[in-house]
Amino acid sequence: MNPGTELGRYTVESRIEQIPGGERWAARDTTLDRDVTLVVMPAEDDTTLAALDAARRAAGVEAAQLVRILDVGGEGDLAWIAEDALTGSRTYAAAIGEEGLPAEEVRRITGEIATGVEAARARGLHHLALTPEIVELTSDGRVKVRGLATAAALAGIETEGAEADRDDAIGIVALAYAGLTGTWPLEARTTLPAAPRTDGVPSPPSHLAVAVPGDLDTICRETLGDGTGPDSAGDYAAQIAPWSRIPLAGAVRTSPTAAEEPTAADGASSDDTVTLPTTATGAAGAAGAGAVAAGAGVAASADWGSDADAGLDADQVTRPIRLDESRHTVEITPGGQGSASTTSRTNDDATGRRAHGARHGDATDAPQGRTAAGAAAAAAAAAAGAAAGAAATGGKVIGDRLGRVARTAGDRSKEAVHDARARREAIRADQRTRTSLGAAPVSAEIEPPAPLLPAEAGAPPSRSQSNLVLMLMAGFVALACLIGGIGTSRIGSGTDLGRILGADGTTSAPTTEPTSGGSGDTSGGGDGGSEPLGIINAVGFDPPPGDGAEHNAEVPRIYDGDPTTAWTTEGYESETFGGVKQGVGITVDLGQAQKINSVTLELPTTAQATVYAGDAATNSGTQIGQTQGRQGEVVLQPSSDVNAQYVTVWFTSLAPGDDGRYRAALGEIVVR
């Protein structure tokens, strides 16, 4: 097939890529005059019928995170599936690149993926072929997943039921791992490099990258290392929620840290220390120190997937142990061999983290590390045996106490992991439980009074008791009527009924500038008594024909509490954006829908701007207010109740700058 080939009402233009079972082409729908993407397959292939059937069922799934399937058809020896064309998008793999993504951006992207896949699971469909190349990120940051059910059908994957739920959950966790580390932990081939492995399982993200949140690291450990973790896409989404719906700006990227080779002569990493302060001298002291180091190395070393490593950190298991009245101490750090000395060593946390990554990051270095560790342990054991006669009693005490410490640390870690898993299972069981009125238990009969109460406690009330109850009820009714009467008499006391009813008299002209939304625009007053609402994120808003971003690196300045720092637009040729667009703006995220009483803007330059509120970034819809040529502090108040999560400041004019170009600026925004 060549560019220009006609397939039904579609004209193919260029081939995008070759996929298992077919090819993806950019095409034009000549009937509806729109761009589409065609998945073209040989009509006679065994997988084609399954893919077409899967596409017909997937077309009925309504989820914003899934690429829509528009048409399914065939002509001659070719069949096709028509999908939405995502112009200007890039793949998740391209976004990851070599540096990884910010951890909270990984949370947002994988959370959106899980939401879309869970919506499909509710309709009986699974993806089963999730890779970084099959996830698309649009120019405005939306997440789109291609190939629901069809990619698996073309690849010949036929998994169903709970196993398919689990496979999709593992695929989403693998996408989170890839975003954090820039590597791919599963066997499926992608453009990302393979993740380093330790004892056959991928090394945890926290050993390869910085700023990895604990919940994402734990989910990757359990799913890819222990074989546990979330059972479905919805389970994963529930465990990592909440996340922001707009892309993050200015966050720290989780660029992987380079692994370092051990530098000690005995193969021990710099953070694996066993320190034995002692006053003993000669062969006996050296032998005792070597035995302690060997014992600590064996007791503390563990695979990252084990309960001990998962449940405890260095602060929990590293502590001095009192040996005798001479104040001799032993400090144990998990992870490998140590060395004996008369003073404790304190390692830099970052150096320890890199050394830990070196131990787990490269599978090819593991045998050498184990050989070195074994040789050092054997040498220490030989030295201990040579001096056993001189240090038998002291060595036994040290060995017994070190053994007890290692066993205690292991028991605590197992208990911590067991408790964490029990809590997760309880949460999942509670989510699966569905109760109804019909299932509520019904008591067959009323139990008799408690046996220690007098016999008359179960008898009907006397006349005096009944009269007392009636008097109390009458008193409550009278009190309620009194309170209601007082409240009724005060209705309208806080309003100017004359102005409302149009009474004669003069009224002062409003000092605020009228707006199209009927709200006030002042330069210093407003709803200053209300508590400001929290802003969790902000992003530049530049819809088409713009590029989707507008100095996003500067957006944290508008809610940093410092009016002297400002966000500015890009430079344009004229006050009206050089005729290339209608305006630009900036959107803040309040985290959830909240009632908005006012919006205060700190404008360093004169500007014309309109403030909108809604469920997404927008330059239309519910209007908070408008400012015309104001500078300094401007307070905008809506004319009616507004509840929204996102507030967008939309600039429609620019002010000249010192360099001859035109810009708009915003120093601070406060939403109350």
C-alpha cells in the first residue's frame, strides 16, 4: 500500500509505524473532512477478525483517556480500524526520554491511564498490551491510550477474567516504573532500555532514581518483585489517588543516579559498617572484630524483595548495643560486610544511597560482590578461629548479642510488612463489600431487661411518668415556637428594603467598575475577610492556535506570596498579540470544586483580562469578573454563587515593554 491509496472513504497519506499484525497510517476522511489514523491489516490473517471484533466492542466504551475508535471496515484484501488522529501528540516513551519524569507527573499520567482502563474493564474489556509507546500525551497534557483490546488481539494475547485484570495492573505499574527510572521492567520490547535486575527481579525505583514517593516505590516493589500489589487498574488508581488533572510545572525530575562500584578492598560498600570500639589488642582483638564483621554481614544482607528490607529502613535497625560495663558498643548497618575500628563511621546519606544502588543495580556485578563478600567472611572466620583460645568468652558474648539483634530486626520487619498487607487487604475487602436494606439483619424479638434491673423496669409507664413526658414535650414545642418567632421577626433586618422595593431617594453611585458578568472590580477592597483557598498547582493556558504552554516555568510565582515576583506572557509584536491569537492566560487548580467569593489579582502593568471558573481550564463559561486597563490590586466578585475547581485569568490585551515587545503580567492571585 502506498500514499494516496483509497480505502473506502479514507485516503492514506503516510505510514506512521509497523505494529504486530499490521501497520498504522495517517489518513484523511474525505466524507467528514478530518484527519484520522488507520490501523491497516491483511483481511485473511487469523488475528484480523479478532482485532475487528475487539474494535467494535471497544468503540462502545466512553472514557476520555482512551483513543476513540471511529470506524471498522474492509475492502478487498485489506481491513482497517479508524481512530482519532492525535495531532501534535508525543508518546509516553518520548516524554520520559533519558531523564525520567517528575514523580507527581508520573502519578497523574498513570492514574489517568488506570481510570480509562478501569472504565473498559467495567464493560468486560482489557488492554493487555500496555507499553510506553502506546500511551500518547497531547499538546495540552491530556493522556490518551491507544489499542484497547485491539493491540492484544493483533499480538495473539487471549487472557480473560481475574488474570487479565492483574495483567493490566502490572502493565500500569510498569509504566509508573518507566516514568520514574527511564527503564522498562517487563519482557515486552520497547524503545526504553531494560531495567537493571537483582536476583531476577527489577531493582526498586528508589535504588535507581531520586525523589521517588514511598507509595509508588512500594507498589513497584510488591508488583514487580513480590508478585503482590494491585489486582486491577481500579485498585492501582485507588492506591495512588489523588492526583492533579493538569500537568505539573517546575517539578523535580527523577533522573536515575549512576551506580558506583565498591571501593573498599574487601568488596564492602561504604555504608555497610560494623564498628566495634574495643580496648583489646593483638591477635585476639583482630579476630574478634573480624568475627563480628562477618556475622553482621551475613545477618544484615537481604534481597530487596524480602520482608526485612521492605519493612525496615536504616534508622530502624542501626543502633548501638551495650556489651559490658566498659561501655564497648557495636553498631550494625544492614546491607553487607563491615569493618572493625575504635570509632563509629558516619556516612553521607547520598553516598550510602548510591552505594546501595550499586549493590542492586547491575546483575553482572552480583557474583563478584558475593565472591568478595564470601572471601572476606572466610578470612574473618579463619582469624577468629586462630584466636579462639584468647577471645572465646568475649567472642561468644558478641556473637550471641549480634544474633539476637539480627533476629529482632528481622522479626520487626516481618511484623511491619504483615500489618501493612493486612491493612491493604481489609481496605480492598471493604471496597468489594456491597450492602443493601434487604441484607440488613432483623432481630426476631426484643431482648428482656438486664437481669440486675428491678422487675418493674419492664412494666408499662405509670400515669405520673406519662404526664412528665408530656410536659417535657410541651416545653420543647413552646421553646421551638419562641425561637422560630424571634427568627421570623428578624427576617429582612439586614437588608435595605427601600432600595429593593424601589423607594424614592438618592443612592450613591457604585465605586466599582461594572463588568459583563455583573461583578465588581476594585483596586483595594473586596472580600478581604474570607480565608484564601489553597492553590495546589498552576499552568500557562495557551489554547490553539497557541502551542499549549506560556512560560510555564514562571507560574509558581503567582501564588508564592511575593507580589514582586511575576509571571509574564511571551513577547508579541502588538497589543493584540500580533493578530495570531485572541489571548493567553494562566490557570490555577484549587484541588477540588469549592465556592468562590472573590478573586484578587496583583497586576504589575495595565491589562484587560477576564477571570473564568470551571471544571477545566477555559476562556469561556462561568465568569468571575473583568478588569479594563487596571493596574495594582484588583478584586473581582461574581454576581452569583460560583463553585469550581479551576480559575483561569484570560488576558485579551498586552502592555508595551522596554524591549519594544508587548506582554501581560500577573504578580499574585488570591482566591477566596
